[in-house]
Amino acid sequence: MMGDLLEALPRGDTRLLREWLAARGVEPEKLWCLPRWNAEDESAGAPSMRRRVSRREQAADELAVQVPKVTGTPGGVPCLLLYLRYEVAEAWEVSYHFGLLWDTLGAAVDHFAAHPMAADDDEGIAVASALALIESLDAEIRAENALACSVPGALALAATAAADKAALAADLAARVEPAMPWFTAYVVGLARARETYNRALATAAGALADFLDSGTSLAPAIAALSAAEELLGGDLRARSCLQAHRFSLTALADAGTRGWLRVDRGRIAYLYPFAIRGKTASDVVLTAAQQAKDWLLGGARPVEVHQSLNLDDVWDGSDSLGRRYDGTHIGLPDAVIRLDGERIQSVRAQLRLSVLGNHCVRFEADLAGASPADIYAMTLRAAPESGTTEIAFDGVAAGTAGADRCPTRLSDLAVRLTQDLGERLGGAEAGVHVITRPGMFRLVISVNAASQVRRSGGRTEVREIRAAHDLANLVGGPILTNPVTFLVGSMAEWIRYAPEHGLARDARVLAEEWLVCTSNTTLIAGLGLPLWGTGTRETVAEFVASLEGLLAGWSSELAGHYQSVKRLQERLPGPEEARRTTVQAMRELADDLEREKIRLRDFAIETRSAVGLIRSPSLVASPVAASMLALLLEWSDFARRIRDLEVTVEEVLDERLALSIEKLARQLQEQESAVEARNGQRQRAKLDTLLAVIAAIGLSGLGQILQGGYGFGEQGSLVTISAIVVLSVIIGGFFWWSAGGHQGGRPGGTR
């Protein structure tokens, strides 16, 4: 029976185990949710920033509820731990949010550290074995994190730790075989497979580190990977991973004697565009220029604030309205990136706030003697999918801004800076909202000097590269012309990048300069140019990159208008309701619709004006710079996105607002016509009644003649007067009823 529960796990079938746990009061779904990034409520914030300090405690609290439900049941606690480990491993297959995985696994270890079980009985030994498997998985995830950081030395250490813990789990499981053979069979099989996998991975990672450092042979590592593939037999997931590593190391070995890229002089700018809504761009720039020196941003105070950006005078354009690209510069301390406490990179940090609204967070790092592995690692750190690290401003302890807010990636730090900026500008209470996301980034890579490095027979030959387009033909060159990947599948995956592919556009300009654009990178290779000569090209490329935030802001504002129109549409009365709605209420709704239409028209005019300036040659002083700007705008798909925005604006204006206003105008006209008709009917009723009374009075005159002519007495006169009054009432009532006076005003109508 117990064996059946675990035998199905390798096939992905958890039904029996979940049912067994549920029958004992455990809530498997709550354990399933613990490691999953999308199982939290929406208030948790951006998924990439969800490793809060409280998450590990939350997992520990949940385990404190669930574990006692199977304590005392033979095999209960080990089964619960194996189920938890399985769900974390499954979540790991589809997520790079490693923090949640580590927190869940760590909570299990913490729980049993605080509530230890007897170490000398079978149940306690089985629990220790399951915990060793959990710690092995924790180390495996750390190994992949090092892979995503492109740090092979850290990868080798983590894989070794994973293998050691797996071996311990197998040894402990073997000790309880007489009492729990089902447990031993499952755990020993799983643990030995994970040990085999991680030993091969550690060997390969160590060999890769040595190869990149000194060119030692990769043949033993490739052989170790091949042997592990054979041993793992039907474990298709593990075999596919080992195969990917083997392919990369084989490609590296084959390229060992070819010419390798080395960037001798250059830099990488990491750009994270954003927009601010609820405050005009000029107000944002002015407020920051006046107050930012006292602000706390990302836990650090600015080291410098300038009321203009550091731009060359090519940006002194000739716009007839005097508009130009400029803004406020906020310089911050250097940000230091660490992995497992070891410093792996630092970047210069700043915020650029633009009067045009295309704001961005900007980090910058130098390329000096950078190998392909160095460049690859540095580019990976731009993405929200990069490995989890510890990031803090130099001189500021990690977590100073609140450990709950400590960023783990550059993209997280960029989001944190924009959020803090929004708060300093007034925050949500003042209607200020920042539009950003971790995946909205672009790298601008500038290469000013490069060499070809060739190792052969213990010697190293270095040759200067003079033609920029030759960079792609060197080993590692395609890193410069490929986009930053959203996942890392193997060690040194960059060696298999294609030199030519469909994800890039390129052009050769001026003095043998090479311009290459992908979905998230821009390469400016100007070999042999003075550093100041590439500055203009870099600022133009960065300007175009920052427009992503402006477009996101416009899209967000348009979405706000759409929601406003939708809410107004919901207030439109239906045919029946319209007859019960007052004219005043309908007029107020009509005014609201008209005001929204004016706001949307103003938004459309504002965006068209900004787009016109961005596209205008007058934005910059140089025709060459204007041509480069136009080219980069074309490559960025700017025109299509603006067309889409304009079409959406017109759809909201014409199809939603116009139709709503037309419908309301028709209803209002019908309502006013109905009111006017009712008022006319009442007026006619009054007039007809008056005429009837006058006629009756005329009859009274006739009565006087009859009375005088025939000499009616007192009694006759009374009868005559009574008859005249009754006749007057009957005639007046008849005309009043015929004219519709009995209908009065409808409930809710205007009287």
C-alpha cells in the first residue's frame, strides 16, 4: 500500500499520495501553493519581487499546521516531506522565482530543527533522509541559479553540495529498509540518480571554469557527462539537461584554437524605461531638480543632482516651439552585485527624468579586457529572469530600505527606484502612478576597441580587430548580436549562438561603424573612434530605448480613459429606465460624456504633438544624428505602435464615446419631447376647461333671460342656477378629460 503511494510519483501521478494525506486531515493544496509564484494574492506585487522576508515564516506556519496531522502515523511525516519535495521540484521546472522555492524547502528544514524527531528510530531516520533529499534539491536550485548568473565556480560548488546531500539521503534510507522497504526503494533510487547527475554537473562546471581561465582540456568533463547520460536511463529530464551541457562543452572544445573575442574598451548601459502619470513631465523634472538631493531612493541618497542631463550639443535642436530633449539627472552610489556573498560586478546608477516624459533608470558598466564569458554574464544580469543575487548600493547595507524590499536583480532594483520616486512625488494619494515592469529593459552595448585572442601550443596570440563587422566571426562575437535570453539552458550556452539570425537588424554607418538592433539590445561598434566620438550615437540609441516607457505610459493612460468610458456607458439608461430618468440626470450624464470626450481629445493631441517632435529632424541639430534616430525608430517598430495607439484612441472616441453620446442625445431628445408633449396637453386641458366654463357662464345669461321673461320664482331661480353649475362642471370635466389633463406628470418626470 505505502509503496503504491510513491511508485506513481516518477510518472507525475500524485493522486494516490494526495488522497492518502487528505484522508488524514492534511491539505495537500496548501502545500502545492507554497512554492508557486502565481499562487499568492495580487497584493504581493510583482512576481519577480515576491521573495519577502515573511514568506519563509508563512511556509513554516503552514507546515506547523499540516505536519502534526500525520505525526504518529507510520510513514506519515516522511510521505508528507516527499510530497512537498516533489511539488517544489515540479514548480522549479516552470519557474525562475527561486526565492519561493528556497523559502519552502528551508521552512521544512527549520521546522524539524525546531521540532526534532528521535534520531534512533526508523521514523526519525526516514524523516532525516527525506530532509536530506530536500536539502539536495535546495542545492540543485542554487546550482541552476549560479548557471543563470554564469558563474561556473559557484555552479560547481552547489552541484557538489547537492550530490553530497543526495548520497546522505540514500545512506539513511538504506538503514530503514527492514521496517520501511517501500521508503527505501523510492528514496535510494531517486537519491542515487540525483547524485549521479550532480557529480557530472560539478565535474563539468569545474572543468569549464578551468578552461575559461587557462584553456585546460574539456575532454574529461564531456566524457563524464556522456557517462551520466547513460546511467540515468529513463530519466528524460535529467538526460536532456546533461546533453545540453555536453553540446556546449563540445562546441567550446572545438573552438579552442580559433580566434576568440576580447573587448578591450567599451561599456554596457542597462536601461529600464518608465513613465509617470498624474504629474506632468515638466513638473516631475522641476520637482526632482529642487528636492531630490534629500530623497531616499532604494535605500540610498543621491550623490549628485543636476537640473539638466549630460548631453552633447547635438541635442540643441531647432524646434519652432522651443521644445527639446532634456531633464534632471539624479546620480546614485554604485550598486554592488554579490552571489553567495562574493562580489561579482558593480554598476554605476542614475535616474534620468525627461521633460518629454521618456524617463529611465540607467546602470552602466565598463568592458575592459572582457572575454565572451564576461560579456555574456554581464548581459544576462539585465533580465528579470537572471539569477538571484544580493544587490545593494555601495556603502549601504543590503536591506537598509527594509529587508522586505531588498532587490535581487538589477531589474528589481530599477523597479524599486521608480516606486520610491513615485512616492517622493506624492504617491497614489496625490494621484501619481509609476508605469514600469521588470521586463521592460534594453542594453546599449558600445565597443570601441577589440582583439582576437588565439591560444595554441601554450602560446597566446593577440591581434587587433579593425573592422567592426568582423566581430561576429570571432568566438563569442554572436553574444553582441543576439538578444538577451529569457532562460539559460546550459553552461556556456553562448558558444552555440548563431552569427546570423532573424532576430536582428544591422547597418554599417560612417567610419566603419556597425549598428545592430535586437528585441532588447543595441550594439554600437565603432572601432578606432575616440571615445567622445561614439557619445552621440550612444545618446541617440538610449533616447530611442527610453521611449518604451513613454509608450507604456500612454497605453496606461489610454486604458484609464477606456475604463472611464466603460463606467459612463454603464450609467446609460435602457429604454424602460430612460422613461423613469429625469431630464436633469440625463443632462448631467451627457456633460460627463462630453468632458471625457474632451479629455480624450486632449490626450490624443498631446501624444501626436510629442510623436511629431520625436520624429522631427528638428529634435537634433545634426542631419546625420536625425537619420540615425529615424533608423532606430524604424527598427524599434515605433511607427506601428503609434498607429496602434492612434487607432485605439479613435475607436474609443468614435465607437464608444460617440455612440454613447448619440444614444444619450436621442434618449434626451425623446425625454424632452415627451415632457414637452405632456406640458402641451396640460395647457390645452386648462384652456379647454376655461372655454367650457365661459360657455357655461353664457348659458347662465340665457337662464337670466328665461327667468326674466317667464317670471320664475325663488325656487325656479335656484333650480336654474343649479342646473347651470352642474352643466358647467360636466362640460369642463369633459374637455379636461379629453385633453388628457387627468394624466398629470409621470412619476420621475419634470412637472
